[in-house]
Amino acid sequence: MRKMIVAGNWKMNKNLQEGIQLVKDILEVSADLKADKQVVICPPFIHLASASELVVAKDNLYTGAQNCHMEASGAYTGETSAEMVKSTGATHVIIGHSERREYFNESNEMLAAKTNAALSNGLNVIFCCGEPLEIRDAGTQNNYVEEQIKAGLFHLNLEQLNNIVIAYEPIWAIGTGRTASSEQAQDMHAHIRSLIKNHYGDDAAENITILYGGSCKPSNADELFSCPDVDGGLIGGASLNAADFHGIIAAMLAQ
């Protein structure tokens, strides 16, 4: 069964005390979440254990890391393994966010290895893909995203794919002053779903969750989430404000 998910990526924001308070504020969401409509909170690593303890009693609300290392352990100063993420009580991890690809030069091959490490530790992977401005302007965005999907995910079997959520990030529409329309979001999500269908079959394509990772806000969430191939959002700035995040969750629950 395809799930709808709203995932909040806090990025490098909120100290520990602020983060704990934000989780508590988010937990005040009035509507009960269902198995097919879930929320994932992805704070910085220092918050994970505390946040996981707070959400453990809340049905269908989970925590996730923003990254993990591909190796199980070793001399990798400053890194965090998938096993460490799992030990905090987190259930998800974001892999391949556009900022990790751009600022830290994470390759498709590296992201495939990180995906393997996360799955081996029983984590659900939110796998990010998306094109920058020059690719969108050149009209080659479908081929660009297809390469990311194939290189990062197509080595997985069907059972492993069940623990994958795909998040499409139109990088060209984040912080550039340009806006991705719901039609553009739907077109790319449909393309991604067709890639899954061609490689894994109809059932896999129908069941996989594909999130929109652009500038999703309470004001446009309902329009985006009503698109047939948009199954929720990977939320950045709006996840740092409980009221805004609640508004986006409400839009998901209204679908």
C-alpha cells in the first residue's frame, strides 16, 4: 500500500534545547496519523536520541537522520554509521540530499553504498534526486534524474525497494526565486514512477512513495499533494516552525 509521508528536514538548525521543544510542539498535532499517512522528523544528529524518545509512543510518527556513512565503523572522524543511527531509535535516514551531493561531492556510487548500509541496518531510506538549474534550462532533467535513480537504486531487489522512499528535489526552484508548478512536480514524479515500473513492475511502481522536495508550504501543500503521483513532501524551512509543519501535515491528512 502506498503511503503518504510528510518528512521534516531540519538541516543544520536548532540547538538541543530548541529542538526538543520543537518536537514537543509538533507532537501537539490534533489529528491522529494513520498507517498510510505518516510523519518523519529528521533533526541534526545531536537531537536524534532525544527526539526518538519523545515520538516513540506516537503512532506513525518517526524520526530519521539526515545522512549516514557507508562503512560500519572505523577511523572516519566526524561521521555516523547506519548502526549508530539505528541505535538512537530512528527508523529513517535521508540519503543523497542535493546539499550532500553539491557541498560534499557525494557521487551516485557513494550514495548506493550508503543506501546499502542503511538497509542492512533495518532503516528506511529517503533517497533524494533532482536537477540543478542548468539541467532544467537545457530540458534534460528527465535523463539527469533517471541516471541518479538507476545508479543509486536499481541494484536493489524488490524486497529492499519496499524500504525506499524517493524524494524529488527541483534544485532550480529552491532559493532561486523561481517556482516549480504543481504540473512540473507531477510530470517529474510520473517520470520517476515510470522508471520504477519499467524496472520493477506495476506493483512496485504503484506502491512506492515519491515525495516532493521543493519549497512546500501550508499555502501550496494541498495543491501539490492532490497531484496523483505526489505522495507528500520532504520539507525544509517550513519544518522548523510547528504551525507551518502542522499546516502541511493537515494538507496530507485531507487527501
